[in-house]
Amino acid sequence: MPLNSIPPTTTVEHLEIKRKAARDQCHSDVAFWGGVIPGNQGDLKPLLAAGIAGFKCFLIESGVDDTSTVLLFHAELGSTVPSDHSDINSYSTFLDSRSEKLETDAISLITSLQSKYPALRCHIVHLSASSALPIIQTARAAGLNLTVETCFHYLCLSAGEIPDGHPEFKCCPPVREADNRELLWAGLKEGLIDFVVSDHSPCVAELKKLDEGDIMGAWGGISTLGLGLSLLWTEGQRRGISIAQIVEWLSLKTAAHAGLGHLKGQLRVGLDGDFVIWDPNKEYTVGTIGGCGFPTLIYLCPQVTSDHLKFKNKISPYVGMTLRGEVEQTYLRGTLVYDIAMDKCLAERKPVGHLLSNGH
């Protein structure tokens, strides 16, 4: 999130502020993306030299001629304003305000601009609209260097299942209908969508407006860190997806995309040795406070608490959902950094994550 975490990573100075804050605080290795905004063209090459992995922008033309990097696009063009009589607590009000056309128009514009700079790597972040897949297919057939991601929430949730007055389900672009979700799965299996990410966009509880139930006014973002493997495995098993495919979507291709394929994403001699030990059959229910609420579905333990949500602001639409597949241990560069059996003990250890720069 280079552009909506303060300060935005649009200058080397801002990058260094974030690195200073992160130093000795990371339990995993971390690389930073930079941001493109009107007026910071002069900062782009210095940011590359300072080690960022690539750039994200909100639908503007790139000022970078260096084709060794990648330009990430939040692909929505404009926004529809709901009428004065719309119910701000209704999910349908929010969904109607951000139609699929916003995404298809944006991706059409991106691919038309990219055709003028065919060597430039472009990437569509958090694709929600399945109606954009034919545009992506046409661009690829024309030889454009275009990659696409989607998110756990677009593959695991659907608009018809989202209750009104629950802003924890709000994200941009929005979670759409069940038919759209299945078309995204088809695009992922076909290879039109390259990989799956969290698009983890947390905020303090006040900004989510949970008490008011104000979906229209709430911060847009879904928190998923730590749950992604279980989410994709749970939903993937219903669709005949193998663990090998999930490893490709979550590890191999994401590492290559960020310029870290020579270090991360697979188990091979000479790479970092990042891996997890997990039980693919263990089920658990995501919870935030004592008592899971679904005791008959839990094999893990009689009490499921906020320990499932490792991030700071423990707000997630997955609370109460029963998932399959649980990470028992995590190894970073061959070193044990997480063990479910002694989680709190390991948390007291000094973080060993590295701040990565230009893939190193």
C-alpha cells in the first residue's frame, strides 16, 4: 500500500521513513513498492535506485522509461455517486456505486496506453470484474506485457452473502456476485489471472464505522494476512484445485512478480528456504474474542480467540468462517519463526526479517 499508508512512498525520503519504522520490527522479509502521483516524475528513478520493487498508481501514464520495473494499476476509472435516498448501510448501495464498467473502462485505457510502450511491464492489481477478462486476453494475444492478480476475498466471498450494515466486507473494487466469482476462478485456472494476493488494507476500528454500519463512509479494505492459504485451500478444494496450483499462485509467481524469484517462492538449492509446515485437513473457525461460536465444526480447540488474527487491527469479514488447512510452523531462511504450539514464546523473540532492496 505505497499510496494510502502515511507517508506515501513517493519519494526516497518517505521510503526511508518507512524503512526506519520497520527496521528490527519485521518477522518476515519485506520489500517496498513505490507510488506514482502527478508531479513526482523526478522521484521515480531515485526510488528505483533506492531499491523499491516497482510502482503503483491510480490510473495515470507512467513517467518511467526503465522497463526493468513494473507499473501497478488500481484499475477503476471514476466512481458513481449514489442518490440522496440510497441507504448508506446497504451493501447493494455500495456495489451499485462501483460497477464492473469502472474496471473494464480502466483496463481498456491501460492496455491502449500500454500498446504505445509495449516493453513496459504493467500489472492490474486486485481484479474484481470478470467482464474484464476478455480485454486482458486480447491484450495478451497482442503481445502486451500485462499481468493480473485477484484477491482471496473475490474468490471466497460473494455479494449475495454480505449482510447490510457490515463495513468489514467493504473493499475497492467491491466483492461482486457469485457468478462473477466463478468466472474469476475460471480465469485463474486458465492463466488469464496470474496469481492471488491479500490486498491487506487495514485501518483502526473508527475508520471502519462498525458501530454505525455505514458501508458507504467506511474505509475500504479487507484484512486477510495469515488466512490466505486456508482460504484458498478451503474454496479451492470445492473446485478441484491442487496444492501445487496454490503454491504457484501464492508463492512462485508472486515472488517472480516482485523481482524476488531468485530468492523466494520455491524450495531449491541456493534460495532462502522459506516454507511452512501445515495440516491440510485441520479445520478451525476464525474468531476474535473467546468462544468460537461454532463448536461443532472445530477440531482445533474448544476456544478460538484473536490469536487467529495476527495483525494489529483485528477486523476481518472472515470472523466466524470455518476454514480448512492450518499452518503449524513457519520457517524464514531456514529458521523457525512461528510455531502454533509456542506462539507467544516465539513472539517475544527479536524479529529476524530483512528489509529487501532491489531483490536483495
